[in-house]
Amino acid sequence: MFLNALEHMTRRKLILIVGILALGYLLLFWRGIASADPQSLRTEGNIPASNADLAFAALSIAGSMLSVMVWGLTIILGASILPDEMEAGRMSIWAALPQSRFKVYASTTLAPFLVSVTVGYLLFGLTALITSFYAPFTPSSIPLAVFSMPIWLSATWAFVILFSMMVGKIPAMLITFILEGFAVGMGNIVELAKGIPELHESTFYTVARIVTFILPFERGYRSVQMGLLPEATVIEEALAFMGFGGALPFWEIIYPAIWAALLFFLGYRLFLKKDL
């Protein structure tokens, strides 16, 4: 089933399209960072920025673009495989074989997840590598970034798979995209409030905090960036509005995976009730 799901993505040219888009992004990023000059980036007091400052700015901006690409890939792949196999009638064939329903469900759904995580590692890793050639820097914690990548994407993956069985492929994609954007906006408020006491004490912050708990789509992404970005630089405060407001507690780093595991189980229970 796992190999069948990979074959499905290859047959639909999904992996090829992702590869082309990823290559196009990397070429554009390489051209942009190659033409940048750290001396042209000024900090408060008109002091020239260092290589670490340039790397921080480049990776922060690139990370925002990459997150949309990887999120989009996770949503499209996650919502496509299982519903397409069910609509084509192939799922009944797999379910009739001497294997458990859980194996059928897990094998089919894990394939798009692993593809998304692999693409995430490649895009973020190569972006950091290209940046280091032109603005040498030391990431804050590579193990944290590696650890956080599957946790980040698991929330989106589990959510869109569950909803694809509830409302269909296209509605599930739209719902997930909308909620992703809403969660990111609320997450930015939470991060910004770390440096603004007045905002931290407001009702708006409380609402934003509740949303990030109910929809933890973006918590893992911030953890990936925490590990990938250079240690504190002089422009860090200036970029706080982009959603990088400091460290996350450990429970908040792993919470999206726990949330995703619950949704994955709910999806499996729904799959059991499906008449294949």
C-alpha cells in the first residue's frame, strides 16, 4: 500500500511538479542571496550588519515562503491519495487482501506525509546551505530543526486527511488552507506579544493563544526556524513581527504531534466505518 501510494503520486505527476517548483525556488533564492551585500543591511544606529544578521534576515524571509510551499504540498498530497483511491474503487481491493484495515489506512496515508517531510528537509536544508556560502553563520540548533520538521507537518497532514474523508478532497483542502492562514496570524500575535507587555495582557492575546492551542498548525514551524536561525542578532527584534519572538517551551514543541496523533486515530475510526 505504501508503494502504491507513492506510485499514485508519481502517476499524477505530483512529485514531478513539486521537484520543478523546488528547483525554481532554490535557483531564485541563490540568485537573491548571491547579490546581497551585508554592508547594505543597516541596524539601529546605522551600524553595518554582520553575516549572521544577513543570514537571519534571509532565512526568516525564505522560511515564510518555504512554509507556504511545504504546507501546500502537505495539504494537496494528504487530501488526494486516500479519497482518489476510494473513488477509483481500488481501496476495496486493498482492503480485501489479508491485511488489517489499520495497515491499509496507515500505509496509504504515511506515504504523502513522508514525501512532505523529505521535501521540507531538502528545501530548508539547502536554503540554509546556500545561505552559509554567502553569509557564514552557526544555526542555533540543527537537532531541534530536524526533530521539529515531522512534528510541524504532522498537524496539517492528520487534519486534512480526516477532513478529506468527512467533506471530500477539495473542500478539505480549502478548509485547511483557510484555517492554516488563521492559525498563522494568531501565532504571529502570540510571538509578537512576547516583546510587548501591553499586548500580552490583552484579550486579543488570550484569544490568539486559545487558537494556537486548538489549531497548532504553525507551532512546529516556529520550532524549525528556532533551530535553523542563527543565535540572537541585532536585527532579531526588527523581525519579531514576522513571528519569531523567542524560544518555545518543550511541551509546545511536541504538542502538535500529540494533537496529530489524536486526529490520525479519529481518521482511522472513520475509515473503519467506510463502506469500501
